[in-house]
Amino acid sequence: MGIPLKPKKGGFLRPFGCGWFIREYLAGRAPYGSPAIDPDVGAPQSELFQEYKLALISEIAMDRATRQAEKIARKEGKPISPDKIEALFEEYYLHLPYKTIACRYHSFVDIPCLLISRD
């Protein structure tokens, strides 16, 4: 008898990876609505961390709004309304706490011992 390998509903799925976001952000490509930066100058780590969390919150709010609008449309037997999705997105985005999205800050911080030259 085999064990099913599908994930449980509501797991820790992310719409995009941390490493990918950092690479795109520092390359100046402004992923997921984050501000574009100059790749030659870079950005402070705290700013990078904040933009990553805000992008995650935005994508999670849009996903929740879309799912809720689909559920409402299915229940009412009407087509999905983009206006309803936008209204739900605004509601979810404003009410989703910043601390809800768990993220480890040490992923964004350089390890000091690696920055010191050992001559």
C-alpha cells in the first residue's frame, strides 16, 4: 500500500521563491510591483526584506480574492466579476497583517564572519 505524496490543502506554498525575488530585485527588474533599483548601487537588506514581504502579501491577497470571487460566482451561478475580485483584493490586502507572512530575516542578512578577510 503506497503513501499518497500530494501536499495537504493550505500548506506553506509560496507564489514565488525568496532566492528568485532577491536575484530579480537586485538585478533591477522590479519583481511583483516592487520599486526598481539601480543594480550598481544595490539596496539595504532591510528594504529588500520589506519589499519581499509586501510582494508576498500582495500575491496572497490576490490569490485569496480570486478564490473567494470564484466561490461566490459558483454559488450565485453568475460569471466572475473583475470588479468583485478587485474589491476583495483591497479588503484582503488592507487587513492581512504584516506578521502573518512568516519569513526568516537571516536569509537577507550577510554573515559577518564571511565578510571579514582572514589574512
